Amino acid sequence: MVQIFLVGLGAGAAAALLFASVVSGSMAAVVLFYLAPLPIMIAALGWSHLCGFIAAVSATAVLAAFSGLFVVAVAVIAFGAWWLGYLTLLARPATNGERSELEWYPVGRLVLAAAVIGTLVVVAAIPNFGTDRESLQSTLRRMYERIIGEPSIVDLLVIAVPPAAAVFTTLTNLFNLWLAARVVKISGRLMRPWPDLGALTLPASSLALLALAIMGSLLPDLLGIVSSAFAASLFMAFAMAGLAVLHFTTRGMRGRALALASTYAAALVLGWPVLLLTLAGIADRILGIRRRIAKRHGMPAPRP
């Protein structure tokens, strides 16, 4: 118990330093800021969710003590990291034939949880810029006019920033979770077996949530902005499901590694292939593409 407490405090201090690095304003500091959830996740995955909770509490407390402010967005990021770590190690007994084993929390639900946390971070950050749509957009416009100056680009950024921030936070949450799991796995402390990306399946409710978020984005004022941020996060979640479809359908094919590497590179460099992956993920959720392929080839079908 003492070890869990000390590791949690150390991880929280490391996370607080990474959070605080953003005040320098450099690009490297921004990267470090988005890596701040990593120590909390490592503590949660490598020791226990209690250790991760201590890390989240201490990181938030240290920042509040030294800055004199309680930053809600930082608290959401910190406790979101702990929550993802907690869900990752969540399991229940399952019996398959004569062998008893554990059924781990599905990876697709982890992706959905990351999307929800990404939206909550945007919700927590909005009051720092304004309390309604007009004040929020006015603050963003003034900020970007000082940096860019081109009115057409500024107008686009004012609209795109909240959804883009939700998408980026969702991605960084998933990247940090993957990196934390890799680190803990190398150390030999990861209790959960490494998941199969090709089996990643979003729950059926994700489609209904996406439809509601899209409809909500048409609403006026901040509710529409929050809904658009949630819709963007869910689109990214479906893009991850689209990657899972690609991993599943290319199994056994020649040139599979090249096809996967090319897809990842194109998505990172060009951006627009992410839309195709999103459509593939939505189509799989509606039509059951992988389920049909698995049935045809006598393979176990992915399940949410």
C-alpha cells in the first residue's frame, strides 16, 4: 500500500510538471502538455487504479497549489487518464467450455470512453474563452487575428477549433493509453493480454450517439458547439473502427504490411483518408462487414 501511495505521488508530480510546461509557450512544451496523462496511466496500469487515482489527485492538487487556480480542464484530463486506466484493467469471470478465464473490458468501449473524455475536456475549457457562442467566437477570433490575420482562415478556425480540439484530445488519450500499456507490458506488470486491433468494435449505442450529436450540432449557442465537438470525437472513434476493419480484412494477404503502413502514413500526412476510415467503421457497424467475412471463412467474429 505504501508503494502504491508513493508511486502515485511520483506519477502525479511528473504529470503536474508536464502540465506546467505549457507556460513556456514553445512547441516542445505543447507536446509535453499532451503527454501529461501518460504518468497517470502508467501508474494505473502498472500498479492499480487506486495508484492512478492518487496520481490524478496529486497532479491536480500540485497545479492548483502552485498556480493558485483550479483549472477544470486539467482536472478532466487527469481524472480522464485515471478512468481510462481503470476501465482497461476492468474484467469479469468468463467461462469458455471447460476453461475459465477473464473477459476484459472491450477495446471498442475504451475508444468510446476516450471520445467522451475528449468532449468533456472541450466543455471544461470553453468557460475560459466565453460563456456563450458569441463571446467564445469573439475571443477565438481576436486570438487568431493576432497570429494569422487572414480573415477567411480566421473565420474557419473559429468554427473548427472546438471540434478539432475534441478530436485531438481523443487521439492523444488513445495514444497515451497505448504508450502506457506498452511501457507497462515491457516492465512485465501489465495484467491484461494485448488486444487484437482487428477485433475492435464500437458498441451499438455509438451509432445512436453519433446521430444525436449531429442533430445537436444544429442547436443554437454553446449546446450546438458542444454537440459538434462530441460528433467530431465520435467520427474519430469510428475512424479507429475503420482501421480495425482494415486490419481484419487484410489478414493473410500478401503485401499486408505495406498496405497498412501506407494507410497510416496517408492518414497522418494527407488527413482526408481518415474520412474513408470513418465511413468504413460506420459501414461495418451497420452492415457487419467483418462478421460476414468471419462467417464466410469460419473465423470468430469480433464483438463489442
